[in-house]
Amino acid sequence: MPDVPLPDRGRLRHPSEPFGTTRGGRALEVVGPLASGTPLVLAAIHGNESESTIALSAALRTVAAGDLRCAAVLAANPDGVLLGTRGNAAGVDLNRNFPTSDWRPGKVLSHWSSETRQVVELSTGDAPASEPETVALMALVERLAPRWVLAVHAPIGVIIEPEPTPLGEALVADTGLRRVTRVTYDTPGVFDLWLRERGTTCVTLELPRITHDTAVVTYSGILADLLRAPIG
């Protein structure tokens, strides 16, 4: 199918639907078809990874009306995106708040920047699924029963999946990024483990450390192709 003409990509033309509300009272929105089995692509569960939203937004704005075959969440943590923080408005790392077998209360650390060894402390939440964003995303997954989920992050520059999948194979081939089975640091309560423990395939696309312009040029076309013609 042809792309949307470049002059018409200035706004998102696919309809969206609210699926919850953030800790700060903002709407959580999902774009695209919501039929059972529809694959789900989401970005910015960490609010300081805005390049993931930029790439996914450009991809959605490239796909013509009627050609979209995946559901998409441009910002799973809109409070964090607007505040410029990794966590949500309560300082909780949403990607450490899911009710997994390894969730535990406490602090998790993230680097202040790539230029410093200093770290920022975030919370895993008062309890598993303590945050409204987490609960809403879980309910969306239950509603969709997606055959797979792609979580877009940054800035490690890898494809993460414990076992090879057709989706992961395609992303490795299309992006040139290497595949790893896991990250090297402790990650209790993450979204992808929660999905796997309920039997849903999840692949993580970690964009490398890039500018927003490079996110559009290098990755939006890859994501657009996936949104039009899901693997598997």
C-alpha cells in the first residue's frame, strides 16, 4: 500500500480511544484497531525515552487510513513524557510495577545521563500494579489478547527477547541491531515478563542513542511496515 503523502503527515489521522487515566489525570490513548488478537506496539513507558514516541508517531502518520493492522500506544507514560522524567508523576518506574513473579518493593536506579555515573532513584511502587497506568495497560492487553506485543525503548540499541521469534528475527534483519536475551542489570516487575508469564509474546526494540531526526529517518519506515503487515 502507498504511504500517506508527505504534506499530509502533519497530524495523526487514525482514530484514538482512551483506555485509562494517568496518576496526573491525563488520558491514556490507544490508536488503531482493537479487535481480539490485534498486535500491540507501545512507546514511552519511560517518559525520558521520547525518541520512541517520535519514531512510532512518524510511522503511524506514514500509514494510510484503512491500512493500520496494529494497535499502538504512543506514550504509555504521558505524565513522564510531559515532565521529562523516566517515572510517572509519583516517581514510580512503570516498567518495574507489573505483578510479575519477581516484583519487589523498593528503589530502582537509573543513570542521570550517559555522561555521568550518578544515578536517580525511582520506586517500584507501593505494591505490584499500584499505578493507574499499569492497571490500564494490563486491562488493554486483556481486552486485545494481542498475538504479540512490541515495546519500543531507548537508548541501548538492541533487540531483546529470551527466545527467537519471527518478530524478533524480522527486527534484527531490518534494523541491523543485535539480539540479546536480557539486559545486564536487575529489572523486577517489567512489562515484558508480565506478558510472558501470561503466555503473550513480547519483543523489546531498544533504539540506540539517536536524535529525533534519526529516529524518523532510520526507524519510522521499519515500524510503518510492521504496522501495515504484522509478522506472524
